[in-house]
Amino acid sequence: MSANFTIDLHCHPSMKPFGKSFDKDFINSPQPSEENSIYHYNPPRLKEKILNIATTITRFSQSGFTTLHKGNVKVIGASLYPAEKGFFCGRLGTGKIPDAISDFITGFGKTRIDFIQNNHDYFTDLKREYEFYRQLHGIWVTTEGRSIEYRLARNIDELNLNIDDTVTDTLSVILTIEGFHAFNSYANRRAEVNEILDNVNDLKTWQYRPFFISAGHHFYNGMCGHAYSLSGIAGNMLDQGFGADTGISSLGFDVISTLLDNTNHNRVHIDVKHMSVESRKQYYKYLEDKPDIPVIVSHGAVNGLESFENRINTSNNGNNIFNQADINFFDDEILKVSDSNGIFCIQLDERRLADKTQLKKTFFNLSKKRMLTYRSELLWNQVRHIAETLDKKGKNAWNIAAIGSDFDGIVNPVNGFWTAEEFPLLKEYLLLHARDYMNSDGKNLHLEINKNISAEEIIENLFVGNAMRFLGQYFI
């Protein structure tokens, strides 16, 4: 397959405009000039880039639909996320000052933050965000001098119609969800099993049923233990300790089983991102007699370690290349993704892609070209490690890595590649890295299929081909 567009299987285009809509009757405005429009265009200015470099705070929009169109993104996995109370009820408490800090970091807006702090019904909040997307489905909008639209897609057939070469201004939106807490309508008390499962079954009847959902997220949901995910200012303000690193509860397994049940051809897949190590172990064990279930990493990174039990560095580039935190993925998990015909989407958050010492080496350079070369290499190192891990085990090295940027998910983007608008530029620099690799260390790969591939095809697989293969098999 040859295409010049990008597929991003995990981003949050509605995060900021949906938050702003709480002052505007939850309306997704067709006027891009309005902050409550999913088409609102807010690219980074110089001062915002400097703020991001200095503090990791991202004040600009990364994946609004105008930005996505400018970056020639044709397919996205749009993650619905009923924001967790723990994100806005931290160690500083609530009030004008901590709320102002939270708004500065997230850009949600005061009304949205006040709502989250008092919200006990995540499922209704989820449905409200779902309706936010439905409002402008198939509606043409003029933005930046261009008429464009988005369409919610239910399956691979609808998606293929939208990305046909003759359709140039339609964005296909595949809905996904982040966190099992989304099923809880009673966050102020212990939810009953039937209450949670009723909401799961409701979700499976939606016209635009989400394709996959992550079991865990930033805080404990009573169903799945989470990995520590916050650092910097947010890590200091918020407490993730309760329930962290625990396993899957009996309720969690009931939810997983119900989601994966395909009796009525309405399966919702599970995303392993944010699960604790213990939860991931249990989930992989659960899948041992289910060969038709893929392992999905919607927005992850490798840690360069062999396995849960044997935490030795396996990177051919040496130590201190990758962030070795448990939220990142071990080599044996890369193999599980491959063996299940799954997908490993790499996120574009510097804090996840590399160790702090590696980031400091490339922190600042007066030459823009050198900076872009160094920073894009953070992503290339991920692609390379996945490939070499698979090749060592006699597997296809280049067919599982894809893009899951996590843009607008309060991430610290790779400097120089700030938003989805820079995807074409990122491709150019990754192609240079791929060419250098295939002309040098790539010659040492074991399998002929892994050595006899062009750099162009490697990058094409990363941005389009692998995601399309995966969607063709499971988005049905």
C-alpha cells in the first residue's frame, strides 16, 4: 500500500473544545473561531514552545481537526475520556488557586473543572462526549480557507470509502475510550456489578461503538490496577498511590469478558496501556486460550528490558536510551503483540520515549536541523528496538509499529514536532534515520524479509500500512 497520509490511532481532539463547551450548552460549534469547536485552530506560538521546553506544559492544541487536516491525517482513533476526579482533587485540594493551576495545565476551562470535581457519574459524562462528536458528523465546515468534514466510522468498509484517493477532505474518526472508570455511574460509592455491566452492555449497542478501551488509566477504578503515569508538576500535585500496581479484580474480569464477547458481533477490544504490570500479567494469561484477540498498545513506548521477571537491558544502543518505567513495555510484551497479530502504537511524548539522560543530551541546539534530527531519533529508537526484538525471535520486524500520538492528552510533545501538523516533517526525518539504519546496522538483521525492505516501506508501514492491516482484520 502506498499513501502519503497518516493514521493516528490514539489522540484526544475533543479534550479541550469539549471542556470549553460546558459554558456553551455542550455544543460542538461549526465555527472554528470558537473554542468549543473541534475545528478550533490554536497552533503553538514561540512563547508557548518555550514554555513547553522549560516546563513540559502544553498550552496549544495538537490534534484539532483543522490541525489534523493540515498534517494530512486521514484516520484517527479519537479517545473519549470522562476525566477522573483524581486529576483535579489533588494534594493542593480544590479552590481558586489549585483550579487555576489545573486549568493552566489542561486548558479544560473553569466550568469543566468544577464539574469534574463534583462529578459522580462518569458514564453520563462519557455519553455527553460521544454526542459532542455526533453533532458535526458529516457536516462540512470551512476552516483556514478550506471546506472539510469528519465522519464517524463503524467498520473498515466505511473507513475505506473515506480514504479513497478521490476523497481528499474527509477525516475518518474511530471512537475509542480510555479507562474502565467510564462505566461507573456511581463514583461516590461502591458500584454494584450489575450497574457496571448494564453500562457495558449499553455501550455495545451504540451506533458508533468504540473499537477498543483501555482497562486502566491514571487512578484506581476498582476493576484494574494502574501503572504510575504522572511526573513533573502533575506528579507532585496528584496522588496515584491508591490501587497502583494491583491486579484485575473479579469485577474487572467480568467487564473484560463482556466487552470481548462477540455473540452479537459487537466486540469491544481491550487496550493494555496504563495497566499495571500485575494486571498485564493476568490479562495475558486470560488470553492464552483466545487466539482471536489481539494485544493492543494504543499509545505506548518500549523500556528496553527483557521481561517482567528478567529486567536486563537488551537495547543494541546501550543503557540509558529508554525510560525503564513499568508503564512502558517489555520485550516479551512486544512478542505478545506480534504473536496475536496486534498493534503497537508509539506515542509522541518525550517523557515516555527516552531516559532523562538521553533527553538532556538533545535538550537544546542552535541548529534547527540538528535538533529535529536528534529529537526524531527518539522515535526512531523505538521503531528500531521493536524491529530488532522481533527479528531476534525470527519474526517479521516491521509489521506491528504504528502511531498513537496521544496528542492533546496532556503530553509533552517531541520538540520540533509539536502537533499533528508536523507529521509530514516527522516522516521526512524518520526516513533519513531508516535509510542510515538499513545501510548499516540493518544489514545485521537475521531474517531476509527484515533485511530486504526499503526505508520508504518501513516508514510507510509505521504511518499507514500496519494500522490498515490491523484495522482490516479487526475493525469489522
